[in-house]
Amino acid sequence: MITKRKLMGLAASSAMAVALGTAAMAQEVTLKIHQFLPIQANVPKLIIEPWRKQVEEASGGKIKIDHYPSMQLGGKPPHLADQVKDGVADIVWTVLGYTPGRFPQSEVFELPFAMSNAEDTSRAFWQYAEANMLDKDFADYKIIAVHVHGPGLIHSKEPVKSIKDLNGVKLRAPTRMTNKLFTQLGATPVGMPVPAVPEALSKGVIDATVIPWEVTGALKVPELVKNHTEFGNNSLYTTTFMFAMNKDVYEGLSDELKAVIDAHSGEETSAWFGKLMEGADAPSREAAAAAGNNIMTLSEAEVQEWRDASAGIEAEWIEEMNGLGFDGQALVDQAKELITKAGM
């Protein structure tokens, strides 16, 4: 005869088996996000982590996402575009300009004074990508979002107010377009991914850097330089980003889980990323001001000097795109029109 204790044991074992079976059924896939910023930086904290949690919840637990910040899966930031393509990571967040020439049509949003604000420009960027890039530049990826950061500005050891103040300044710039811009303005650009900026500033490898306010706190830039040059209601430059998924991994999901990813991708997600990124600018700016740093906001007349000096960059880019088989002028016109419409 089966004793009461044995019956209870059998019942417990059965319940555990059912629970384990249910958990196994619930979690169908585990995805790995890889990116280059520390977890406490604003983009991981305010954008990537909330997105991750939303997807997990919307999937009913069938998607689990592990987040690997600070290049914890190995490699350097410029490797991220290949890592997600090759399956080292399932999803990456990265700067498009870290792989120069790979995504040429995206550079139109990095032209001097092109952007309005990060939300509208990111919305325009998605619409532009849908029209021009998803089956070309982005053909190897499942693109979740494309976006830009808030107004770009200069952070420097010595004050930079006029263009002549850039002469001989070793300045870190993030992309091919910003390198071209600051070369034309008289600086000596030094390309490097953003995590390398603090050490480069502290060791004198560079005298200045261009990054948005939002990331300055995580990089401790206001402790390493004391001068910050803003361009009023304008943005001297911005940087383009992609949040992309391995295409084969996406295609291997069930229709139900593809729908979850799709619902958290696209135009609204792109605009949301841009809005959140620019929204983090103000607290970082306030921290630099509270530390007593010198924040210079140029007048419209002063900004015009910079506009005039950088005007040739757009024409040069159009010519380059024509040489690659694109209609450069049409791309510029389209991007500007989409940015304007997004702000209406």
C-alpha cells in the first residue's frame, strides 16, 4: 500500500514537474543585448533597460533578454555592427559612424545644423530609413530603431567661442562626418569611441570632445574639462545610432514573438529613443553648472559664423553620394523635408 507520505511526495514531484514544464514552455528564447556604455549611463538606464523589460512583459515571459553593457561579450565598439550580424550578440545598440562607409545614407542626419530636436529628427530618420535603407544599408539586420542624440556641443579644456579658438585643438569626434567638419573648422580631429574619452582627456591625448550633455556625467567629462560651448537653439552636429537585431534570430521566432518585437520597433520606438536621450541632457547640464563650469551659449550672430564656415560640408557629401550611385541632393532634400514635417 502507498503510504500518505509517499502520496504527498508523489504529488509534490508532479507539481514540480508541471511547474518546470510550464516555465520551459513560457520561456521560448533568451536574447543577448550588447552595447558599449556602462549600465549606469543614461542610454542603458533610461532606454535599453525599459525597452528590455517591456518586451519581456509583452511576451508573457516567453522572451528573456540578458543585457551585456560595456562590451562584456568582447570586442570593441566598432565591432558591434558585425557582432549582431554574425550572431555574437542577438541585439546591439551602436553608433552607425563607428563603421565608416558601412551606412552611408545615414550620414545626411549628421550634416552640420541638420537636426531640429532628437525626437522629431529620430522620427524623420526612421521614415527615411524605411524609404531608402531597410533593403540596402540595413539589409543584413532586423532594425528595431534608428535615432539621434540631442544637440551636439563642444567640451574643452580651454574656452572655444569662435572658430579661431579651434586652431590646433586636438578634438575627439565620433564619426566620419564630424571628423570632416572639425577638420574644416581648423581643429585636429582624433577619432575614438566614446568610452575612450575620459582617459584621452586625462592623458592629454585630446584637448576637447564633442558629445551630448546626457553622457557627460557617466564619463565624468565636467571633471576633466571646465568649458562647454552650446549653439543656442541649434545643433552643430548630431550622431546616428541603430538598435538592431540579428536577422536570422528574428526570423526564427514564432509569429507571436515576432509580433512582440515588431510592436516595440519602428517609428514610434525611434522617436521615443531620441526623446529620452535628449531628455537626459538637462540634468547633466545642471550638474556641470553646479560644479562651476563655464557654459557658453552662442548668440545667433555667433552661430552664423559656424554655419558659414561649415556650409561646404553638405555640398561635399552630396558629391560623395553621387559617386556612390545615390542622388545626394535628393537625399538631403528628403531628410530636411521629413524633419520639418515631424516637427509640425
